Amino acid sequence: MSRSIMIQGTMSGVGKSLITAGLCRVFVRMGFRAAPFKSQNMALNSFITEEGLEMGRAQAVQAQAAGIQPSVRMNPILLKPTSDIGSQVIVNGEVVGTMTAQKYFVYKKSLIPQIREAYESLAAESDIIVIEGAGSPAEINLKKNDIVNMGMAELANAPVLLTGDIDRGGVFAQLVGTQILLTGAEQDRIKGFLINKFRGDRALLEPGLKMLFEKTGKPTLGVIPYLDVDLEDEDSLTDRFLNKNEGQSLPLKATVIKLPRISNFTDFLTLSNCSCIELNYAGKPSELAGADLIILPGTKNTMADLEWLRSSGMEKAVLSAYREGAVLFGICGGYQMLGEELSDPYHAEEGGTMQGMGLLPVRTVYAKKKTRSRMSGNILEIKGALRGLSGLPAEGYEIHMGDTKPCTEEKAYLTKIRDMRTGEIKTDGYSTDRVYGTYLHGFFDREEIVIKTAEILLQRKGLPAEHITVTPLHDHREKQFDKLADALQEGLEMDRILQIARLA
């Protein structure tokens, strides 16, 4: 029977997802078959499996750290917020509907059998399951019928390591306060604390660790240093939007519009690893200044975010940048925005019809059923600024509700792609002089596309297009996984953790 260990946190953003990924890699290094599991994930960054099913991006990354194929069993419930009070609910990779928070709070108890089945199926193939919690187990207003924190720990009979973030301050209060709000049985499940994102001299921390033990009776089983690990993020709590690379004096500037409901912003990791591109995220018009490439990314609510684009002045700024020579590229929802019209007859989003930005001669009609598929093919003979991309391989995944078609006789498609599951071949996207759109998430994952795009943009500026380097995405991930695992093996008391997980 598989063993398990669970990583819970004192709040969101303390590093649970990264620690889970790192532990998966550590256990694999030790010769164990490891797999990640998170019963319920709330995030807009999702992943499409080979079967065409949708799961949380974080668990897909954790699976890659464990050296196994991502499976929806690792994340049987995915919630994708569509508004401040509602989410699309995805169970075992399939959409079951959109619910308000109150409705889902009642509904979630019925999902326990699916959670148990997914967990037990995964456990049957693994030596150790690394389970990730969500938010905090001490959210006392949400604890009833909990399925993701202590409720999941009980279902799996999993020992818990409680993680606090010292970089935010108040880590001892985080840990002690969380434990106080738990029941006696829940407190017994906690076998130790982890302190994450530590900077400075460990010796200065020792008095606090001693008092923490005296207050709780729980040992601190690891102090993890503040790490600059570059892996795909779970959700918009990422610090990727802080534009840490701004001001590097690189010759090219690529700017992603930071939409309120931005999704799958993991599409731009390879762009950020190009030696001549400064990748930034813009939430206000002034941040578009000097952009050579402006990207409108995916969004969970295209129509609402298009309204924000207009009310915030961002649409006007994008159009101005285009007139001044910038290249525009839309992915999924961003592609829909660039078209002539968006129509939502089935209320998949806002309902009704609204005018698009009018930069691509296409029209989008939202459908009842979501398209989910992994695709592979080639870029067609395209025109305009990026015509040098013609013929290059293109691959990625589609995940959208809309159907977008040209509304003119000219059919300037961007790619010809094949569904890797069904074999169906189709054309996708559209291209004009300096405006391009596609449904293909991961379009910029391939290093040859990023290098060629950089060459084109440099040549447009009259700059030499030489010595451009891009780290391949797989190599980049592997390096980051090993960096993370090295830090955990050094910072954690792995001998005691192996005993807690019943692996030693």
C-alpha cells in the first residue's frame, strides 16, 4: 500500500506547491515511485492531459518533477474563478457547470467518492503520495465538509507538515495560531513544522524554534532558504507579475497584458528565458511604453476583461502602440478580443454580443461545450512582420469555449494542426500585417519560435540578430527541479520525514 505525507500551509502563497514538487523529486532520487495529489485546486492556470482532460497546472508540474505523466487523478477537482463569487467546476477533467461559492460549498461533499477513487487509483501505482493542501486548514468558516486540508488528511490517513512563510513576517504566530484553531485530532496529525523562504543566519532563528516547540510540542523539521526557482505558477499570487527583469537594458521588450482574470500565463516562460528579451506584465497604459511585442493572453472571462481593457484605457494604449509599430499577438481569449465581434448566445460568459478590438477579421461565437485538446502541426505561410515563422513546428493545447472564424473571404490562417488524440486536422488562428492570433496555448514554448521571433524583432529595429540563446523548456524545468530538491535535501530533516511517511 502506498504511503503518504501532506504539505499544508498557514495561508495561501507560503510555498506548498513548490515544496510538494521538490519532495516529489527528492523521493524519486531516493528510489521511490512518487506522485503528487491535490484533491481541490482553485486556479486559472490549467493543463490538458494526453486524454484531453483538464487539471491544475501545479499538479502537472509536480508530476513532471516526479518523472511521470500528469493525470487528472492528481487533481480530481479544479475550480476556475469566473467572477468574485463564482467558479467553473471541473471534476475528473470535465466541466460540470458554473457555481456560486455558496452552491459549491454545499455541493462539494458529494465529490468525496470521486476524490477517494482518484487517490486510491494513484496510490496503487506509487510508493509515496505527496499531498498538497489549499490555503489554510484553520479557515474555520470553511472547515465544514472540508475535502482539501484536514478532511483530505483524514481520508488518506496522512501525516501533515505545516508550512509557514517567514518572508512575510510573523511566522511563529502563523504556525502557533493555525494549530490553536484546529481540533485535538487535527493537531495530532501535524508531525512537524517547515519554515519557508528564510534569509540570513540560521543561528539567529534557533531561539524562536525552541520556543515554538515549547508552545506546541511540535518539532521544526526544516528551514528552507529563500529560493529563486523559476517554475510555472499555480495562480495569480505569483510574483512573476512584479517585473523583476525590468530595466535589464535588453534590446527587446515583450509585454503581456495583465488582465484581471488572466489564465495560463505560463505560456511565456520560454520568452522570459531568451537572452535578448525583457518580459514584462502591464496593468496600466504607461507600462506599454517601448514594447516591441504586446501579447494579449488567455483569460477565464474574455468579455469582462475586454470591458476592463476599455475602461482602464489599456485598449486605447494597445491600439496606439500598434499604430506606432508594435507587433500584437493574442492567445485564446486575447485572440478573441482582437477580432471584430464576440457573441455569447448560451451565456458561457456575460451573454449578449460585444464589439472586439477590430484588428483581426474574425468573429467568435461561444459554444456550450469546452474544447480541450493537445495539438501539433506547423505554422502556415503567413504574411506580415512575423512571416519568418512560416513553416516552423507548432504545438501546444487548446482550452476554450469559443469558436472563431474569419468573417471575410480571405482566410489567412496561422497554423495547421492535428489533434494528438483524435487525429483530426484543422486550421487555427489568423495573421495580418502585425497582428496575430491563435488558440494554441504553448505557442511560445518552443525555443525555435522564440529565437526566430527575437531575430525578426531585432531586424525590424535595425539591430544585429546574433548570439540569441534560449534555454529549452524541458532543460530549464529539470534544472529548476534539481535546484529545488537540492535545497530541500539540505534544509529538511529527511531521515525524520522518511520515518513520518513510513518509508523508513
